[in-house]
Amino acid sequence: MSKFVSNTLKLLSATILGQILGILVMPLLSRLYTPADFGIYQLFFSVVALTASFSCFSYSSAINLPEKHGDAANIVMLSVFFVLITAVVTTVFLRVCSVYIDQVLNTPDLSSYILLLPLAIIFNSVAYVLGFWLSRREKFGIIAKGNLFSSVTGKTVSVGLGILSPSPLGLITGTIVNDATIVLIFLRRIMADLHFFKEVSYDRIKQLAIRYKKFPQYELPAKLAGAAAIQCIPFMLAFFFSPVIVGFYAMSVLIINLPLKLVGNSFSSVFYQKICAEKNLTGNLKNIVQSVHTRLISIGMFGCLVVMIIGPELFSFVFGDAWLTAGRYAQILMPGFFVMFISVPLLSIINVTEKQEIFLWFNICVLISTLIVSVIGGLYDDPVVFMLLLSVSNIISWSWMNMYTLKIAGLAVHDVVHEILRYLLFAGCICLPLLIAKFFEFPSVLLILIAAAVSAIYYSIIIYRDTRLREGSLNFIEDIRQTLK
């Protein structure tokens, strides 16, 4: 477990530096670009994310499974092949339908960026595939460097283009450059593994494609349904309301999703590799799953409460008064994102136990429920009702999935509920000064200072009480120093 924590912190150190840069740059971007610009940017990358969900036919998830690295290299090449084909077909289809898409989504400018789609899809998907290979090879330092330096280049491009001529193009180009940088950094390291790729052959690719056919059969439609459940929201908001509302929603999700990317993704990358190895060695997943789940609860609970208490004040102070509405949306959506935060990193259990069909039906149900609440919220003609219904739907759906994955790993539901209530009570007690300050309508600056102070107290206690986190944290500064080399 100490190696698990070490590898997670190695990824986390670079991710934190990248996210700190993002947080520092976001107040500038929010003043350079309008909510409508962010709305079109969100719609563009909703298309990218939806396409990326099926671009490699989910074979990337099988890269960690073969015992031989040569077999894994064959799966990498199979995944990349599907990515290239998918990117081209999707772009041609959307180009043909571009006029109709603009009319339905009330976004006349969206079609002008469609020719950038192949680059966005290819870089995004290939970076995802290569990340699995590096995870298999336990090259987490390279993944960390890729995450850090890509954030620097991407944000620099977005800011530069925003200063020169602010438009959705600046945001879109910045993200494409971000993903392209990750690919280049990953490829540079993978050059040392070329001898494994010499074992790639058509016959072996075909054999492995058949061996791991459950991934395209079950995980592919599951990922597609899951991505559709997430990415249909911006499209529904554009259809019922406007790109401005999409922009507010995009900003709220971007900020409250930071913990999921900051901690959750780092846990996910290392956790998947760890449980694959643990299953092959002992077949017992309970201890590692319980440890990771408890840490996720302890880390995510307090941030959830802070945003729920001072979301509007936080957004308006940091990003400008124009983004107050985004803060209100974040306040409403935060509970659902907390449940996702503690659930998503554990989804690897589904793949390891080869129960992909359950994940498929879960995502189909989430997609259906999301569409239903979106239509109800849209017909009600009130974005706040839309967000409320969406949050309730996320809480119900992901709570069920969380309990199911934990049950597969051998954990008792009542123990999990006890852990959540215990940390909720603890975090609530630490949050009391912030609640009192909010009740008496303290100025925004003072609220944020109080939030920073109580956050420091809470996370200091969490790190002190968690022996392994405390040990790992002692090496945290060193990890950051090594990442920057």
C-alpha cells in the first residue's frame, strides 16, 4: 500500500501544480472570454468527449491485463487504429450535418470549428491510450510530467489568443495543444519500449481483439452511454436556453470537477494497476478498496461542504461578478459531484471482475434519467430547476453504483454509510465558523479567508490521522521537485 500511496502522490504532485496553474489562470480567462465563449467551447468538447468515449472501442482498458508486454503493445496499436478511423468518420459526418446542428443548438458559430475536431479527438484519445501503457509500465513520473507541462502549454495558448482576439477558438486551441503536448511527452518515453512493439502483428492483434471482446461488447456501449449522459447536458441547455447558460454550467462543472481530476484521476490510474496486480496475486480486493474509498470520502467531504456554503461568493470574487450564476449552479450540483468523486475511481473494479454488463446497464439508466430530468427542467423554463433535478438524479444513480462496486469487493454497506456519516459530522463541525459567517452575511473576502483557514485545519487533521498519507506527504515536496526536473 505504501507504493500505492507513493505512486498516487507522484501523479498528484504534478496534477496539483497543473491545477494550481489552472486556478491562477482561470480568473484571467473568465475576464478575457465571455460565458457565451465558454458555452461554445463546452459544446465543442462535448462532441470530442462523446467521440472519445468510443474512439478506441474500449480496448485501451485491456492494456493492463495481459501478462506479456508484447501482447499489451498489440492492444495499444489496435486502440490507436480505431481512434484514427473514428476521428475521420465523425468529422465527415458532423461536417455534412453542421448547418442543422447550428440551428438546433442556437449556436451559429459552432460549425466553423468542426475542422478542428479530428485533431482534438486524436490527441485526446491517443493520450488516453498511451497513459494506460505507461501505467502498466509503472512510469507514473512520466504521466505526472505530461499532465504538468501540458497544462502550462495549453493555458499559455488560451491566454495568448484571448489577449490577441478573444473567441471560442482560443479556448479550443489551448485544449488541443494541451492534449498534443501530453502525446509528445508520452511518445518520447515509449521510444524506450519499442522492442515490445516489434512483436505487433495482424494475427496477434486479431487474437487479442477476440480474447478481450467483452470490452467492446459491454464497456464500449457503457462508456458511450456514460459519456452521453454527461455530454447531453450542455446540448440540452443550449436547446432549451442559450449558449450563455451552457457557459455558466461549464464554468461551474469545471471548478467543482477539479477535485475529481486532481485526486480522483490520480487515484484511478494507480488504483487500476494495483488491483489488477492484487487480483492476480491474491484475488482479495477488500482491503485496498476499503482504504482507497475511505480516503476519497475524507478528502472530498469538506470541499463539498465549502462550495455548498459559499459557492456564489467564491465564484463572483474569483472569476468576476459575471459568474455569480455559475456559483449558484455549483452550489446545487456539488452533492452529486461528491458522490461521483468517491465512486468513479472505484469503477476499475468492474473491469477487473469482468462485470462490464452491469456497468452498461447502469450507464443506460443514468442516460435515460438524465434525459428525463433535462427535458422536465427545460420545459419548466428554469435553469435552477434543471440543476436541482440533475443533482438529485446524480446522487441517486451514483450512490447505487458506489454501493454495488463496494459490495463486489466484499465491503458491507452499513460500514460504508457509517464512514460517510462520520466524516460528514466531522467536516460539519470544522465548517461551523464558515456557516456562522455566512449566516451573518460577512463580506466575500472574509468568507473566503475563513474557508481557507478551516480547510487548512481540516486537511491537516486528515493527513495527521492517516498514517500512510502522512508518510507519503513527507515526500510530497520531493516528488514535486523531481517532477519539475
